[in-house]
Amino acid sequence: MNVYISNNIYDEKIINFIRNDNHSEIYHHPAWLQAVSEATDSKYNYLLVEENNSLNGLIPFAVKNHIINSLPFTTHCKPLLPKQLNLKSLLSKINELLPDVHGFSLKFREDDSSEFDFRKTEYLNHIIYLKENIEEFYNSLGRRSIRRFIRKSYENGLILRFGKTEEDLKIFYALECKLRKNIGLPPAPFKFFHSLWEYLSKHNLILLPIVEFNSIPNASSIILIFKNRLYFEYTAIDKKYINLYPNHFLHWEIIKLAHKEYGVRIVDLGRTCKQQQGLIYFKENWNARGIPLVEFSDQPSNNLKSRAIFNSFKKINKHLPLWMLKLEGHVLFNNFEKH
């Protein structure tokens, strides 16, 4: 067995391995790795495992404070390893490659982690499993809770278009900043979203839907598509238009399109804090299953500390001017993941 760090993240054997592995996700793709590297001004890489000159294992990783971590701003990223190889058995080889590393902290979904020791986090990852017949899925949704609001959104005359330019990305960002201010959290810098757009669009892995009412944008999302999976990575809504149900309109239009045009059968609604009961209610009304997110780690948890810091900021942030909130997001960006 040969364990090493890649010299070229776009090596064809890496791309082929990710394309063909049944457990691979968008977060394993080189374009995602390059995007978060660029956005955070850091260098991230792959740990590769070969057997008989054939690649059969891969872990995207970041090193921060002498700790190997999953990539930042990444909801989950299971190590892609052959069944006979336990992650713990790699630790000594990793230490040989990276002698300054003193520990590990990797994150993935609970149902991906039966062979690991793990601890639960305060987050869920909500997943929708679509039926082959999209109308059958639609009819399985709550008649009063979801279908009613989808119908109302059509009656309200909402229009969906797809962004193609940097100016369109700025429309999303303006909505994202408004939403973050409403909940009292700083937005990520525009540079972060620009990096996602720049690198993922080269591989046709990203969509930028924009919902408009009377030509005024009121909702937008950064959508990722990889293999048969769709990811609602970031969604922003202008709450002034909430009674038009743009969020329901956006979700249903994208799910329909992705099912028909891209063969999507799994929809990832992203990470949700267990304290966000309203958001959990919305996602579960789409028949999404909430899967706990867990960590494989030999480090003490700082989740409670991070949550306490952000809760104290939230009370102040709602009253700050937007320019100051953006500045806060720029300063804190590399110290905290998305909340």
C-alpha cells in the first residue's frame, strides 16, 4: 500500500476515481477543493491511497493548527477508502508524511461512519430521496404544508431565471447579506462565492437560479449538481416578499428541473442546526430525512464555545449597518465555518 499527497489535484486518475466511486460527493471534487483553497487563501490537498499502482482511496484534507481537518465550509466529506482499510490504520502513515500534525478531526454523516469512532455534533444534514416519477414525489408532499404554498407561488406570478454573469452573482450576494443581517450573522465575503462560481462553473457543477417578482429579485440560491445529486448549498430570500412563497417556488422548480434534465435522485438540503426548529420543519415538510452530522476526532470539541460566541454576536449584529456586518464577516471568515 502506498500513501502519499497529490502533486496535481486535477490528475485524471483522481477525477476518474471520484466519478466512479459510489460514495463520492461534490465535496470530494477537485473544483470544490480549489474553490475553498482560493477563497480562504490556503492550500488544501488530497491524501491518496494506492494498491498495485491503482488509486483506491482518497481523503481531501486541510491542516489547521497542526490538526488534519475536513475541508472548511464543507457540510460533510466521508473519507473514500476501501472496505478492508480502516481510517485508524492510516494515522501512522499520515504522521510519517506530515510529522507536524498532532491530531485529526474529520466530519461526515452518521450513516457513513459505522467503522469509525465518532461524536455527534449539533447539526443535521437533510436529504430528500426522489422517486422515479416526480409527480409521485409531489403528491407525497403535505397538501396543506407544501403543495398549497407551491400553488400560491405560481399564482403570484414569480419568474425563475438562471444567472450567468458576475452581476447575477452580486444579486445573490445582496440577498444573502440581507438574510444574514436579519438573523444576526455576518455574511461570508463575496470572494468566497465568487471562487465557488469561478471554479465549479468550469466543470458545469453549479447553477445560480434567481426568482423575480415584477423584475425584482427576491430569492436566489447557489445550487451544486454532481452525478445524481443536487445540493442546495446556499439559499437567500428577501423576507419582504415572504408572502409570495419564493422559497417554495425556488425549491420546486429546481427539483423538477434537476430530476428531468440531470437525472437527480438525491437532494441535499444542507446543514441545519438542531436549534433551528423552523428550518427543520420546512425541510422535513419536503419529506427530507435528517441525518446527524458527526466527527471522527481526537481533539476536544469547541462547538459550545463557537456557538456561545456567535450567539453573543447575533444580538448586536441585527442592529449594525450592513457595511459593518460585511466587515465583520471578512475579519471572522477564516476563523469560523458557516453558521
